[in-house]
Amino acid sequence: MAYQYIKYEKKDHLAYITINRPDVMNSLHPPANRELSDAFDDFSRDDNCWIGIVTGAGEKAFSAGNDLKYTAEHGMEKLGSGGFGGITYRFDSWKPLIAAVNGYALGGGFEIALSCDIIVASENAQLGLPEPTVGLMAGAGGVHRLPRQLPLKIAMGMILTGKPLSAQRAYEVGIVNEVVKLEDLMATAEKWASDILRCAPLSVRASKQCSMVGLEIGQEDALMRRYPAEDEMRDSEDYVDGPKAFAEKRTPQWKGK
């Protein structure tokens, strides 16, 4: 698929997904959403893609969310698989995702970042859910993910007022992993990715699946449950080679199978 509103690149087990509408602060209309859905579908299917990095083009915005002007003119249209941004309703891929937030991440843009496992933000970033200020709500996961990822009172303060957090404040309350200068943002995201790549990819996916699914059930049930990604990890060549490499004092060569 040829992309007009996003960029999709692959390199060294990494997939880079960039929202490319800087003239409208990388807000998303249905055509852009469908392109993101296609890219995330491909990322999920490609066995050579182990980690995804999501960002926005330009220096002002990661994504300002839904393109309300387009919606006002054209009405609602089908978005594609995976929900808003191709990711907010995607629960079938356990590959790690890193959001490199370069500026405003508002509304659906923040919901995309919340759908990722790690958030690295530039110093000029602002993160929030302003939907109630325009008569809407953060229905692409924001009202559900934010209270699970922040202390409840902080989350509800953001949800009910629509006020954003600065990058530094978001780091202080624990919704952002690291805040860096804008020019260092992608290098920092790639550093996080390189740290993950030192680990076996199937072990990473099993760890993510067990963590995220386990959050939704009681601790005893979470401990006793069988997880498909864990079974896949245990049946893999990497599961055998990891301890062997440690014993032989060599760097393991992960295959992801």
C-alpha cells in the first residue's frame, strides 16, 4: 500500500511509523487512520519486526488527535482495523511499542501514546485529553487507560478538566519514561529499543502478554493462568540458547523462533 499521510519504514528489527500531516498538527482523518491500520497490520504480521517506534512528523506535534474540521465537513467514516490510529483497539499483538512524543499529544494522539508500552517525550511535549472541551469524550481508550496508568485523582483531574500535562509533569507522575531535548528524541527512543533488543523477542512478548492480561484479573488467577505467548517462548530455540549462551559466556544470537 502506498502511503500519503504516514511514513512506514523498517530497519534492523525496528518498524518506524510516523504520522505525516504536520500542516494540521498530525491530526488524523479517516484516510490517515486507515493507513495507520494497514501499517500496524503489517508490523504485527512481519516476523522480522520486533519493536515499533511511533512518532509524528515535524517539531510541534506528535498528534493533535481527531481531525475535527474534516469530521465536521465529511462526517464519520470507517477507520480501519485496530481502532483510532490503528492501535487503540489492537489487542492481538504483543510486540513492544515505543511512542516518541514530539510536541502535542492531545486527545486521540495521547490515546495512541497510551497504547504504547514506553513513552519518551521531548521537553516541549504536552499530553492531555481535551475532548470534553468540545463536547466529546476520550472514547478511544483514554478514559480507561489513563486511570489504569496514573493515580486515580491525577487521571480524573485530567479527564474531567481536559487540561494537559507538561512533559516534565507527565514524567513526575509516571506516565512518561523519559524527557529529553527535541533533537535527542529519536535517538533516545532507539536507545530504549536497543535495550529491548538485548532480550529475546519471544521472552519480551511473553512478558508483555502476561503483564497486561494479568492486570485485568486477580493475582492468583494471573499466576496460575496459561499464556499462549509464554508457551511459544518455552517451545522456541531462543529458550534453549539463552541459558546455554550464559553458561558459555557468549552473547546469545536471538532468532525469535
